Amino acid sequence: MIPSIDNNINFKNKNFIRQTNNSSLSFQATPQQFTKGTKFLDGFLKSQENLSSTRFIQGTLTNWFPKAVLSRSFIDFSEFTFLEFLESGIFYFAAPFFGEHLFRNKLFKSVQPKNIKDTVVKNLPQSLDEIKASKVIDKNLKKNLTATKAGVVLACITVPALEYALGFAKNLFTLKVFKVSDFNNVANLSKEKTENLEQQNRVETHSKSVLKKMAALSVAGIGAGLALARFGHKSKAALKFSEALLEPGEQISKLLHKVGLKSEKTDNFLKDYLKLDFVNNNGKLSLSKGQLAVTCITGLFGYSSAAKERGKLDFYEVWTRVPLVVLYTIFGSAILDAGFKKVLADKGKFPELIKRNAKGVIENVPTRKELPKIAEKLSKLNKTSVDEELAKLIKQKAIITGVPYLFSLVTMGFVLSAVSRVWTKYRYNQQQKAAATQTQEQKPQDFVKLSPAFQGFKVSLAGQK
């Protein structure tokens, strides 16, 4: 029987879990002893340590809630509600759903050779580096795993395709439900509320065409992924393509190193935000930052194309607001988070959670799961209860995480939504003024009054007076 990486890792994980459980029996029931405020903060911290859940909450609060408060009409409210919740689901849950449930355990399992089918499926969540470094499997199985992993990622082109199509689906939704295709009417800018039948037909035709193309692209991606998983291990070119597809950031770093550009920060950034492979979440395929980035950027261009059909103001509003939302969605409050941690570190705040390494770089803040061990050590040093120390650590970590989070919510949510709406209203008013001026200039002039003979007559008449 071919050895399994997964079995090896699971064995280690079980030992680690036993050790952790044995060392933390004294505070397993601690959460029930927390105050309501501490329990709330504890729940907040736990939600922040899952990328899909964290970003879904952030995205919904930041994008939907402020727009709901500032909605311009019922149609406006309905279509961005339709858009935001579907979009958040696609952003944060579609890739793990397709990758883990539909592809890994069903479609891609079916194309594997019978003798390694279960082994490949079990070890699919392992990273490319882990597969390469493993000493318990042979070269052929490594090739199968690499090609299959890349095949799953290639099949997940379905996710950005869905995101690109979403703007057009929103246009169809508004057209079919409210019989509206003009953005001026959606945003309640125009008092006349008239609709152009030609524009409605154009919006419907283009939207349906894009939806069909994205469906075809999804099918093609799944087919190509299955072919790569089935036959890719036989080709050196296919395996190189697979590695580049899974970890494009690492390939770019290698190229930069060849030309003398070496930076640990750059390498880490490229590895994190250009990683198209899934993250291993306790043996399950979870969303990576690179997958999120690709989906967000694809969505920007989808919205832009869909907005053109409904008028210039919709197009301008997309490019006023969405690029910043995309950056926020990809990076979350990471930039603010890093700056805030630096301020706290410089002031010596929360030394048990914020530490610098030998190079002076701030280390990662301990996760919620690591806090009980720290609390136990502090309780012995300070001669206090573990419960008390754990509650303090939860509050401290909540401050470290929550302040940038709330600042992002206010600035990226309410401020950006309000500004984009003000700009749209301003542009509409300018358009109306320009249209009125053009109409005035095009009015037929009174030829008699402007003629030289009439002007001479006026002068003569004035002289007689």
C-alpha cells in the first residue's frame, strides 16, 4: 500500500491535540465564566481567525450595511442587496465549496487510478512544498498529486467566471423585476422616470450573452482541470505549468532573485497574495488570499462592463468606489493592522501578545487557541487565576484586532459610500446643466431681429427719440 502524507500528519496532529488537551484541562470550561462583554469579544476573535468567515462579515458590513442606510430608492436597495450577498458568498465560500465538496471528493476522485485514488484525495490539501519534501511517497505519486491539485485550481475558474457574470445578472434582475435599465432611475436621480426600450433590449441581450459565455468558460475550465488531473503527471511541461499555477508568487520570486532583487518581505507578499492553491485547514481545502484577489479583480472588470450598458454615471460610480473596495476586500484591514501594532509595540503595550524578533520585525500575534497557554504561564508568574489572565488577553487581542477593523468599517463603508453617491449626484447635475445649455444654443434664432436691416432700423429709431 502507498504511504499517505495525511496519515503521517494526522498522527502528529493527534499527539499535539492530546498534549494540548492535557495541558488545558483546567480552563476548558472557562468561557462560561466570562462576562457577557468578554464572551462577545471572544466570539469576535474566533470569527477573525477564519478567512472565509472573517472576510464575509467584513465585506457584508462594509459594503452592504452603509449602502442600505444610504440607499437612494427601493430599486437601488433591492439590486445592491441582491448583489452584495451573492457576491460575498462567491468571494468567500464558492472556492472552498467547489474545491472541497464537488471537485476533490467527486469529480477529481473519479479520474484517478484505482490504486492511488484514496491516497491522492486524502493528501490533496497538503501544500506543494510539503508534497515535494515528503520522504514517505514515491515520485510518481508526487506527480499525480501536483497535477491533480493544479487541475482542481484550474477547474475553479468557475468562481471568477461567476463573479464576472454577477454584474450582468444584477442588471437582468433589475430589468425583469422592476422593468428598469436606466441607472438614473435606479439611483433616483431623474424625476421623469422614463425608460428607453432600445436600451432595455441592449441590456438584456448583452447580459444573457455574457452569462452564456461565462457558463461555457466554466465548463471548459472544469474539463481542462480533469484532463490535467488525469494525464498531467505524464508530461514535464504539464507539471511545470501545474507548479506555476499553484504558486505563481514563488515563481516570480525566483525570477526576481535571478536579477538580483532579493527581499524577504517581497517574497512573503508574493507567496501570500499570489497563491492560487488552497490553504490546508485541518485537512480541508480553504480559501487562499490569491484566490480571493483573482476573484475580486475579475469582479471589478465585470461590474465595469455591466455598468456601461446602463449609462455613464453607473460606469463612473463603479470606478469611483469599487477599486478601493477591491483593495479592502483583498487586504482586509491588514495595512491598518500592521500600523496599529507598530504603534502599540513602540509604546510597549500588550508585551505578551506583541513582540519583535531579533531583526526588530513584529511577530504574528498569538492566535485565540494559543491564549490559554500564555494565560497559564502568566497566572503562575502573577499568582492569579488562569480565568482572569485569559480574560485580559482576550480583551488585549480584541483591541489589537478590533480597532483597525472598526476604522476600516467606518472609512471604507460609510465614508466611501457617501462620497460615491455625492459624486454621482454632482455628475448628474452637471450633465443636466450641460444638456440644458446645449438645448438653449440649438434653439432657432429670430432671423428678422438678428438681420442687419433690423439692427439699422433700431439705431435710426433710437436717434429720432
